[in-house]
Amino acid sequence: MPTAYSDGLVNDFMQQRANAFLTVISYSLTPDVTTGSLSLRDSALSNPELSMTSLGGGGTLSESFPLYVEGTIALNRYNPTFISSGSSPVKIPVRWNSISGTGGIGWDFKLTDQFKIRPIFNVSLGHVESDLSIASRVIENKTGISLDFLNNGRLNAYGLGGSIVLDYEDYRPDQENEYELRYTNIQLTSFDTSKSVEGHTSAQSLGLWSRRRVPTGFTLIGSTVRSVIEFAHTQYLGDSRGALGFNFLSSVGVGLELDIKDYDIFFTRARLMVRYQFAPDISGYSIGIAASF
């Protein structure tokens, strides 16, 4: 026998899903190739569907003034399906959209010619809205319950925290190797938000990233072409751990890089990368274009 929804049960449902979305935002706060472009779907239930896209990067201004700056902007779409009760249950998609941005500023402390340690201060802002004024009316008609978040919903969040990075760079004419170990901890808290979806989440991760470049011996438009091999592995900690059904994501990438420093543009190198991403019961691939300066 179907169970009738009460205001409390439905709002609990919405609160759980809103907390989940706040956690989803936490995956896109810093530059990370494992979650730079990610789409998940439960093939059996299609509940929830999730897509995340982000653009980010960072760099040190110069050797003489080693100020490090980074930034990330992310767009997420989350679709936890609401199923109304009754003799004819109705699936109602509850689509939420978010935009978030994170900035970071740090300083490179040189340990050796190759090793440096980099503390970073991070600040984040995120905004979530539902696009379901129609679904809100359907839910109200089916259940007699009015949902504050769907009617006038918004979820705003700010985050404060930081990262610590151990960076190794070994540049030679015949090869270039980079390795980076990074721990991030950013606390996200809602503000100016619908009461039904106020919340807090701890965004923590530990990631290892590496890249190797080797000249191919070929040139294109008079510039050196390099082969690129990349590996990344991120362990999610705190509230992020297991929130999307996995505790870690790994990525293996291959690509080509072209020197463009002789051209009158801001960047010095451009890369085309193909990446394979995987975790237990999850696999996929992505194609991306990146640039270095």
C-alpha cells in the first residue's frame, strides 16, 4: 500500500537532496582533472542524474616573485527524481542547477631546485536554483504539499579554507616531469537560503597528479610537438567521501602539446588530451583542450 507523503517527509527528502547538492558542489571547488567533466546516471533508476563541468587552472607569476594564483568556475546539474504516492505514482524530476567559483592565492616556498611547498588560501561562492515551478505545482496537486524550495528556492553557499601542495618539477631538454600532491579542506556553509535547505558540508580531498612530456621529433607550423602522458588520482575525504557512490577517482590521459610561445598570444603551450577516468563500477572518458602560460 503506497505511503502518503506528509509535509515533514517531503521536506526531509528535499533537505537530504539539498545537502547532497551542496556536497556535489564540493567536488568542483579546485582544479582537478578527475572531476573537471563528469556525468553520472543510475542506469536502472535514472535517479539521480548528475553532470558537472568546470574550467580551472593556476600558476606562479614568476621565479623572482613566486605568488601563486588559481581559479575555478563550475556548472552542475542535479536531477533527483521525486516519486509521488497514490494509486498511480508519478515520477517528477526535480532539476537543480548550480554555478560556483573558487579563487586561491598562495606562495611558493622553494625547498630544493626541484621541490617546493605551496600553502594556498581558498574562498568559494556557490548558487543553486530549481527550475521547476511547473513541477512544484504538480507536486502540490498530487500531494497537497507546498515545497518552499521548489516554489521560491535558492541555495547560496560560501566556503573558506585552504590547500597545501608539494610540487616537484624536473625540466630537461629531452623530457619534462611534474608531480603534485595536494590536500584541500574547504568548509561550505549556506547563507541567504530557503529555510528548508540550509546546510553545511566539508569539502576535503587528497590528490596526486603527474605529467610527463617528451619531444616527438616532429614540428608543426614551425613549433615543437611533444607527447604528453598524464595520471591523476583523487581520494575524497570528509562529507565528499562516498557521496556519489565512490571514494576515489583516477584518470589516465595521453595527448599532444604544441609550443606557441613564438606567437603573439598569452599562452606558451597548447594541449589536446584524451583521458580515461575510472573508479569501482564507474568508467568513462573525456576529450579536452588545455593551455599553459
